[in-house]
Amino acid sequence: MTLTSGSQAALLALTYSGAATTAVKITASALNATSNSITLTPPIPSIVYSGPTLAGNPEIDLYAPYGQGTGSSFSFSATQAGYTGSFGNNVTITGASNCSTFATISPTAGTSFTVTAINAPAAGSCTITLNAFSTTLSVKITYTSFGVTLQ
């Protein structure tokens, strides 16, 4: 935008959408004047996890009676302001293969996921990482089996 007089300064406006972004340098300059720059560094919000927890930490504990893992499942969601939602980006997961001896992890939407015990699971635990805009969050997943022995 080019301003031809100081009175036009009121026409200048900067609008920020709240999108997650790295720092942006904005410079204003004029002929025969000193230029000035500022750096816009928006805060990057944390990932917001909504699902099972243990002691306040994200944790999904799969279980099944008598070692029959089929049907044991939990769902969770993860969002990040300025990145998911109307901005159209998805949260991704890394480390899901570390859970393959007892669970599968499937996205049901860009920010919703389901963890399900596989058939004939082995007891164990793993940690997956949720990834959004330059932010991560760890979620522990465990599988245990229990039963009652009658004598």
C-alpha cells in the first residue's frame, strides 16, 4: 500500500487471523524518512488433548478380561488453536507402530482418533506423539489383561 500523505495513515490497518505462524518482520518506510520494523511473533498455543488421563497426563489404558483384547477401545481428540479447526490442518501421530503388538490407532477425523486392542494382544505399553504446528504432546498407551481363576 502506498500512502501519499500523513493524513492517510488512518487508512493503514494490519489484521492478524490468529493462525499459527513463525515470526514475521513488518517494515514501514517512506521517502526521506527513517524506516522502522517490528517483528510479529504470535504465541503458539499448546495441543489440547481430550480423552482418558492418569494423574492428569494423557494415558489410554486398554484392557480385556481373560486376555481377549477384541473390543477394548478408547477415543480421544487433539486440537490446537490457530492450526486445526477453521484453519483446516490435522493433528498427526508418530510412534503408532511401537504399539503394534497390542493396539491399532486410527484417525476418525483430522483431530479425532480411536485406539483399539488387536486380536490376541500382548501386554505392554508405548508412547505416541501428537504433532501440530511446531508443538507436540506425548500420550502413553498400555494394554493389560486380567482374569479370575476358579478352583
